Amino acid sequence: MPKARSDIGLIGLAVMGQNLALNIADHGFQISVYNRTTEKTDKFVAENPATPGGVVGTKTLQEFVASLEQPRKMVILVQAGKATDAVIDGLVPLLAPGDIVIDGGNALWTDTIRREKALREKNIRFIGSGVSGGEEGARFGPSLMPGGDMAAWLELKPIWEAIAAKVDAKTGKPMPGAAPGKPVVGGVPCTTYIGANGAGHYVKMVHNGIEYGDMQMICEAYALMKNLLGLKPAEMSEIFTGWNTGKLDSFLIEITADILQQKDPVSKKPFVDIVLDTAGQKGTGKWTSTNALDMGVPAPTVAEAVFARCISAIKEERVAASKILKGPGKKYRGSKKALLEAIHDALYCSKICSYAQGFQLMRTAQTEFNWALNFGEIAQIWRGGCIIRAAFLQKITEAYARKPDLANLLLDPYFNSTVKKAQVNWRKVVSLAAECGVAVPTFSSALSYYDGYRSARLPANLLQAQRDYFGAHTYERTDQPRGKFFHLDWPDPKRPQSAS
């Protein structure tokens, strides 16, 4: 028998919305649902009549709001941007002070800051929650990154902790999978309060930027195996399967192994060989790169992953260029085993640098936006449910447990020693790729980042002299305190004159 009022509501019954609603209902919470197309609502309710918590269909926003227990909790899962604003605008006149609106879409964090402020002024509480894990994660346990009103989070917390992915408290590995109507029992939930206003969606954006990097790095490892060793997809699948039992254990490595052994149902050829090499994107990787540029934080590996997708998109132009532009003729003649070990190390070292960049970006953002981010907890909630879930994240959690104010992951003893041991192989791979004409933008950009970050002195001294020469932009001196600027009277150099 359904309750008079539902525990929570959800607007937007596309695949993600349907799966999240069923996840909530599986955990014993009654949920009201609304979709602009009534037929979709009716069909969804009819197809799911016996969930533990129960699903209640509503035909109008008024009916939807009236069906919820006060203070109302409402999840919006519609297209980010104008569609989300339109739903909020439709809800506001129907709500009471203290009601909670939760945006679970891939919203730009600045939109979340704007919406939280506007709703707070109307005494309506707002949470922007990143939801990662795709369709399966939404259904059986995503990683959830909520930011906004703290009191509202405490009211939402029992539901969010119930539906989130769970990991083993000691190992950090995901708990055994759930099934419809049978939630995971035990484990640490992959959700925590991230911070005020847009913090949750910001962290989700960085997660997605790191995801771009992870995916591109794996693609570069695949390209090296294919182009330098001539391996077939089935052979590569075995290698990735082996890698998934060690340091590279992750969801993306696991699915890569699966993909590489998949046959195309039509042609019976390896599936990966019939997929067109043009990659799409939804913008969050670009947002991460743009924000890094805006804040002056070096995040070249994420940016290169975005650019790799961009260059893949100009397929016809690349095909034409391939007939004109020629690369080196060198072929790899060395040991297969040695090269595979080197590619493994290059992938792991590049991954460390990519995550170092992402966490450095969040570290700068918390000052910029007045947040207090707990990086150890962020790494913890990425250990399960989300696309970048990996054993590697346990090492990041441990790094921040050792030193909560760690400036950069590369400075942690584990990551420092790992890169120190593996960098010879990493450098061999990048060098060999260049010699043989195989593009490895994330491997090489991560290596340049590492070499730049470890350099006490960079050639920016010449660059700053150039800027002073052509634009009187001034420069600092090595023999004077930082923050004191000078200008030379170019092009007839005389003694330095203070800029002041």
C-alpha cells in the first residue's frame, strides 16, 4: 500500500532518470516521478509495479509537488542548461520555504552557484550533485558528489548514502554487484558532502576531465601495441586483462579488455576494427581545460585528451593529409615483452600526472570559490560507482591521509618512488613513439608536466625578458625579493630601472 506522501521525487525519465528512480525505490524509498511526456511516465510506472519502495506517477508539476512529504526533496535529471532552468522556474511557484531542489545533471558549476543563490533568496534550498557511473551506476550504485546547503544535505544524506556505490572499508574495492530489488549490503558509500554551492558539480567536472585523460591514455597504449607490435585485438585483450589484476586495476581497463575481444555481429571482424575513429564529447573535458586556463593551473594532459578528440573529428581532412604528409619509416625491432612493460609503466606514470593535475586544479578552485574541499574523501568516493573507479584511487586516499595539505600528488612518497622507478620506461615509450610516428599526446604531455614541475629553473626567464622587450611588461630579478618588478630601457640596455 503506497504512502500518502513520497519520500522523494524525480523529474526527467530519460534512461539516467529511470535508473536512478529505480535505484531509490529498490532501497525502500517511495518515489514520485514526473516527465513532460505523460505517456513515458505511465509506461515507466506500469513496467515497475513491485519495487520495495514504490513508484508513483504524476501527470502535472502541481500533482508531483503535492505528492511529496514536506520539506519536499526533488531531483531534476533533465538536459543541463536551459532545460534545467525551465524546470526550476516551473517548480518555484509551487514550493514552500525549506523545500530542497537537487540538480543531478552535468551542470556547469557556475550555473549551480547562480541557481543556489537565486533559490536561497526565495528560502528554497538547492543541491547540485554530480552523478557518475553512467546508466549502470545510476541503477545499481553511482558515485554521488553533492554540494550546496549543508542542512539540506543532512536531510538528503540517508537516501544518497543508501543508493550510492559501496566499497570495502579496508581495500577500497567495490562491493559485489547489486541486482534489481537486491541492493548491496555493507561497505562504505561513495558519497560525501563536497562543499558549498557549486562545489559538487565542480568536482564532478574535474572527475570528467580526468576521465577524458584516462580514456585517451588507454587509447595511446592500444595504438602503440597495434602500430609498433602489430598485435591483434584479441591479443591486446589478454594484456589488458592481465593489467587489470595489478596497479592498473580499473573499470576502464576492464571494459577495454572486454571491448577488444568483442566480435562485430555483422561482419564477424573484431568490433574495435569496424568502429569509426571519430570521438564525440559532451563538453565537460573542455570545461575542465578552460577553467584550468582561467585559473592559471597547469592541466595539459586533460587538455591534450580533449584536443585528441577534436583532431579525431576531422576524419576526412586526416585521410586527405595522410596521402600528403609522411612520417618516419622506423619500425620497432626490439623485445615485445620489454615494450609491453614500458607501455604499462608509461600508462601508470601518465595517469599519476593526470590525477596530480586534477587535484591541483581543485586545490586552486577551493581558494578561488571559498570552498573547503577534502581531497582524501573525494578520492574515496571515486573508488566505486564512477567511470574512473580504480584501485589507484586508494593510493590517493592514503596520500591525503598522510598529508591533508599535500601540494601535489607527485610529492607523496608512494607516487614519487613509483615514478622514479618507472620513468626510464616512460621516457623510452615517448621517445620511441616520436621516432616511429605514433601520436601519444597524453603520454608526452604528462612527461613534460613532470619534467616542468620538477625543474627548479625553467626558460621562462627568457620569455619574461621577451615580454619586457616588446611590451614593457616588466620582470622580477633573481637577486631581489619576489613581488618587486623592473623594466629595462630597450633596445639600448642600460642599468635596470624600477617599474615603480
